[in-house]
Amino acid sequence: MKKIILFFTALILLFTTTACTGDKPAILFNKNPITKENIMDYSSVFKPNVRIYYLVLMPKKVHSRFIYIQIIKKDNAQERLGYKLYWANTVRLKDEQMYYYDDYIVINQPGAYVMKVYSKDNPQEPMTMAQFFVRE
């Protein structure tokens, strides 16, 4: 009898103390235009002066319909510390883009970069960020 009570107590504690995190926003980079067929062919290393296609996935709807995209360059040879804003853009999402946004950028300077995406709903905290590299 004690084992059954102990089992149910452990089961109740297990369900009440664990939490699901749910889906989180993400950024995928690709060397080719992103389609359903090549969405899993993501990459994080690119050559200079080529198109870097990116897809921002947002599981929650952005109510304001505006996102801010920043690309920050890690500005030294060790690829850490020292940051410089390389590119920034404000995007208005269309009706069919409420849960994603895709585009491309061309970067001609080798280095380590971080892409950050903010929502106008909460512009102080990035929704998601991802790192990629441009190397010769």
C-alpha cells in the first residue's frame, strides 16, 4: 500500500513541477532560396558577396506587424567582444507573413555575425538570434 501511495505522490509531483517550453522563434540560414524542399539544408558559413537567405520563424503572432532585424559584426580577429552594428532594417509583415519572414542579404566583409530579431511589441528583448560566419 505504501508503494502505491508513494508512486502516485511521485506522479503528481512529476506533473506539477515539470513545464513545457513550447515553440520558440528561430532563424534559419541557407545558400539557396528557401523552399519546402530545401528548408533543412541550412548553413552557417558563407562566402563574401553571395546571397545569404534567411527565414525567421515566429510561432506566436506578432500583433503590431512590425519586426526589427539587426546584423551585428563581431569586430576583431578572435570573433568575440567588440561589436559593431553592420545592418538594420524595420519590416512590416504582410497578412500571409504573420508567422514567418524570409529575405536575403549580401555581406562583403569576412567575419562573425549575429542576427537579432525584435518585435515592436517588445523592442527591448530579442525574439530570437542566430550566429553565422562569412569566410573566404
